[in-house]
Amino acid sequence: MRVAENLNAALHGLMEHDPTVHLLGEDVADPYGGAFKITRGLSTRFPERVLTTPISENAITGVAAGLALAGDGAVVEMMFGDFAALAFDQLVNFAAKSVSMYGSRVPMRMVLRCPVGGGRGYGPTHSQSLQKHFVGVPGLALYETSPFRDNAEVFAEMLQRAEPCVLFEDKVLYTRAMYEVEPPFALRAQGAVAEVSLPGERPDCVVVAGGGVAHRVLAAMRTLLVEEDVLCTLLVPSRLYPVELELPEVDRVFVVEEGTAGGTWGAEVAHVLHTRHWSRLSGPVTLIHSADSVIPTAAHLERDVLVGAEAVHRTILETLRA
């Protein structure tokens, strides 16, 4: 099963087992089934609970927040995650605050699904990874689709939190197979934080990465092992914020993310790990980002901007040998 199929199956299961959940978004109804076909078949099975909306991300998110405030569940599909900026007011100033601003906790069961990331030639306004702009908002939890965790578990966890959640779905993952790891590495643990490593060996460093860049990190890990005899362990958390990570017995840590530097999720990971593990770290957590640039449409220029396996390989090697 590919990641897109897993997401679709998770939404089918969610709406089948919870009759209070509504799905909203632009062009989500059949036969189109959403820009990336993640909502295919849902409007046919649940015609009264799948709502194709006008092109107004602020309005879509506001309606979803109203459904959640009234006790229902709501899943919103942003056609592209870039457009979540248009819904920022409803999400941050209404939905997230509604959890606690009325004097007692109010369950707000809503999920904003955001296809993000480059690598598809969609250009500057349809290729961004905007995770950092939502980190640290009280009452708002952030998740990222991982090829190493069943999305049915993720949706159940998000709705059980009873607070607004944003699910970032890197578009390059949609066609990837679930749980696919090439030798010599193996998927040793799944769940909230997946671990990919070389069984039975102590790593030289740990790399923390979101699901969208996990395979780029694995490619770098392979060349580092074969060419430089450097062994890395990869941790892929499905929840980005609040940060909760258990660090293996290593003294060097790297964080890889596709967004640009400055006030990032990676910086939050570094803060948490410094606070908990500084006494055994031999240096600061090293952050690896895409270039400080808009994302070009031309494939060769896009590759120069986005973080890739070569940049991960180079940064890890230079840092460990400094």
C-alpha cells in the first residue's frame, strides 16, 4: 500500500466508525476526489458529510471550527498547504484558542490536512513547507505524515487530543510504499517515533527528520556508511509539536527539515534535546535546511534549493570530523 492509499483508507475508516466527522475542502467530492485523490470515494459513501466548498480557505476552516465547537469532528483538506496562510486567522485566533478561552476546556476535534513540500515542479507558491509558522501555538498540535506509521492511528490520535491539529503531508510521499526501507537498514520501531537503523550496531549519530525527507536522509545514511564508515540512526516522529523524543545513547544529533532556516521545528527539537541531554552531547544539535530562497519551478533549480541527500551527507561528515 502506498502512502496516498493509506491516507484514503484511514479517512474511510474514520468516517465509517465516527458518524460525527465531516470532511470539507475544494474539489474533494467524486469523481475528482481531491487534487491528490486522497478523498476518493468518500463523497459516494458519505454524501451528507463530505462538503465540497467554495475557494475560501478562511471560510472552510471557520466552518470546520464551528462544527468542532458544536461537538462534531471536522477534517479540512487544503488543496495545497501553502494556502493554510489564508486560514491562519481562523486556525490560530479562533480554533486553537477555543480549547481554553471560555473558562473550561472545550473539545475541538478538527484536523487541517496540508499537502506540502517541493520536488514536483509546482513553483514558489505551491511547494512550501510552512511547519515552522505553526510551532508553539497554544492548543494547536502539529503532525507530519510518515511512511512508517499507519495514518489510521494518526487520525485517531489527533481527534483524541480534542484540540485542533495540522497534518502536514509531503507530496513526494504519496506514491511511496508504506514501511519501505532498503537494506542494510531496517525499521526497528514504529508507532509515534519510527526508528530506522543498522541492527545490533551502536550509531555514531542520530538524525531526526520528518516523514517527507526520511528517504533523502536514508540515502545519505547509506553513502555515509559505505563510503565513510559513519553509522547513523534515523528517528521519524509523526507528531512534530509538542516535541517528545527519546534519544539513543549518542553524543551527536542532526535535524533535517525541508523548510528554510529561522524559528523552525528543528530549532524546537534542538531546544528540547539540549535541555534534557546537554550533559552527554559533545556539541550543539546541527540543523539542516533547504536554501534561503523561494522554490523554483524548473527541476534543476528546484534541486539546488531543496535539502537533499548530498547536503545531508556533506553536513554530517563535516560536523563529525570538525
